[in-house]
Amino acid sequence: MFPLAASDPDGPAGEELSHALTTCRRILEAVVNHVLPPRSKSSESGNKLDHPAYCNRLFQFIKETSATKTAAGVTVALGKGLHERYVAVGELANKGVHASVAPQAENLCALNTYVLCGEILILQQLADEIGSTEVTGPVHVAGGCMLRQP
């Protein structure tokens, strides 16, 4: 996904890894901005929902669109795991990770970002389809997500 073909296979790949990580974060942030734009008010639990707090907005969006805590937990776990991966890979990049490790780390970040963004957009699509109708039961979605059904 992020080939390092031009890189020295024995040289550090920190810069390339850092760029790939930044791209993944920007993609996720763009998707979160689409489904839940920044808000000046905090969530009911007191979490900021402004522009820099895209992770908080992601979890708030999942909470608002999921029918059960269990269903929300699946997507939240993926989001938290991806955030932890971003942090860990960022630390590798700062240490000047060896080039043979970088493509694997980049690919895993990209794949996990893609999967999480897909789940978020499915939740958004189902929420849009439901609209303002009365909520009566759950809809099961591939990947373990559930959304309220009219």
C-alpha cells in the first residue's frame, strides 16, 4: 500500500513510516468529520467534541448510532486499538525503525484504518436510512455492528 521500493533496504524508514501514519490519521479524521462534525458543546459524559478531539467524536458517533453497548463496544474496540497502533508505530518511526519493518507496520495501519472507516460509514448510511422514524429494534450489520431499526 505504501511501497518503500526507492528506499535503501538496510536504511531507516522512519520518515516514510511517519508520512504513512499521518495519512492514515488524516483519512480517519476526515471520515469522522463527515459523520460527526466538530461541536462546541461537550458530550453528556463531559468529553470535548471539538475539531482536535476526533477520537472523542468517533466514540460519540458510535454511541449515538449503535443500538446496544455490546454492538458499540465492537467498533469502539477497533477504534481504540487503531489509536494505540498509531501511537506505537509513531514511536517506531521516531526511533528510526529498520526499513524491513516499515512496510508491514504501514500496511497494518492502512488496513485497520480502512476497516474502521468502512464500519463508520456503514453506521452513517444506516442512520441516514432510518432518519427520524421511531426506533423499535436492532439491525445486524456485518462486522458485529448493530444499528437501531424503525
